[in-house]
Amino acid sequence: MQEHEINTGTTDDGDAVTRAVLTASRLLVAVSARSLAEVEERVTLPQFRMLVVLSTRGATKLVALANLLQVAPSTAMRMVDRLIAAGLADRQTNPDNRRETMLQLTEEGRRTVEDVTARRRSEIAAIVQRLRPTERLALIEALNAFNEAGGEPPAPALDDPEPYPLGWATDAR
């Protein structure tokens, strides 16, 4: 593997920080892609995002799901149709309003989210273990500051009873 030196110059060098974050994001995208490899014939990354939202929110109306994913309702409907055909999601009539349809994960869909998330967590943990303890502490501080500046809530702990599998928080229903 070729090593690249990043000349940081000063601590105020925004370009060096931006390049380091871009490099890290490329690594994390690669980890994400590998974690989806076992299910990629059935699920695209956007469809997996939908599964994650359904996993964290439970039964959800199509319009709410489209808003959370920032896609048009027609796009969300096509994604839902594919997930239903793959056996990963289903539609149910809303018991509180029979005119509404609620979308939810099937057991297979829930297992898919759990399996992909576990693979991702495992690979990231292996990378983190290759860092020295002082580097890990510095990374925690830097990433916490970065996430806070970006408005992203912390990812759940491994034993969190209701994790957001990818760290995506959702609005109240």
C-alpha cells in the first residue's frame, strides 16, 4: 500500500483537514460497500438506507419515508416495491386510519440490517485496533468535534437497546 504524506503546515490548515476527512470518508465508503457485498444482488445502497430508516422508525408512511430519505414519493414507492419483492419489507393498512398504508421491515429485512451493520462495525473495529492507544484517543476527540460541528448525533454503543444502525438519527414520528 502506498503511503501518502499530508503536509498539515499549521493547525489552521483547512485544506489539509478537508483532504484527511475526504480520505477517511473514502475508506468508510469502501467499508460500507464491503459490508453490503453479501446482499448487493438484492439491495442497493439507497435501498439499504431505506431499510435502516424502517429499522429505526418502525412502521412508516410512504410520504414520511420519502421525506426522511430526501427523495420523491414516487422514487420511494419504487424502492419499496423492490424491497417487498425481495421479501425485506411489506405493507400493512394503518389500524388507526384504514386509508393509510404503513411500510415496515420483514424479519428477513431486520436480519439484513443487523448483519450488514455487524459486518461494518467489525471491519471498523479491526481498523481502529491497528491504531496506537494515543491515536485512538485523538481520533475520538477529532471525530466527536467533527460530528458535533456537522450536527450528527453519536452512534450507539454496541449494547444500546435501540441503535441507529448507521448512526442516522431520525426525527420524531
